[in-house]
Amino acid sequence: MSEMDLLYRKAMLQDSLEIARLSGQLGYPAKAEQIEARLAPMLNAADHVQGKRIGQQLVRHCEEWARTKGYQELRVRVNVTREEAHQFYKHAGFENTKTQQVFRKGL
């Protein structure tokens, strides 16, 4: 399988609906308005593009960008239920440094 050419660009406000959809698909439900309020970089690829090495390209691009900015490391947060993502990041050279659970009690 050949690598796809990708265009990297900064997210724009008009992307917020699609980013919210992707976020929900990845297990982090959000409304477009929330995304608009806190537009953040996304490293995960959607289901329809998984297996096409896009995630690997994104990680390499982020590594290159971070190095040019003087960063010493990359950190990624992944939902505990996303085993495939855990394997992806381990394969990409990341190490798991923390496991976290969030507890909630309705009133």
C-alpha cells in the first residue's frame, strides 16, 4: 500500500463540526460549539482512513514540528478503552507512563 499525500494545515473554525464528529467517534463526545471554543490538535485518524499510514505520517510531522520548536517530548492522551490506539502509539515508539480512571457520582 502506498502512502497518501497529505496536506497539513491549521484547523479552522469551520472544521469544528467535523472535528466534533471525529471526537465522538474516538470516544470523546463534544459539540461543535465546544470544539470551536477549544480547537485542539487531533492525532488520531478516523476509521475510514485507518490502515493507510496516515497516523504514522501525522506522528512524524508532529515530531518534526516539535523538534523545530525545541520540545523534548510528545505526549498523547488516549482513552483507556482504545486498545488499537494503545498499540499504534507503542509501535510508534511512545511508552505508556500513566493509566488513569475518572470517577463520577451523579447527585
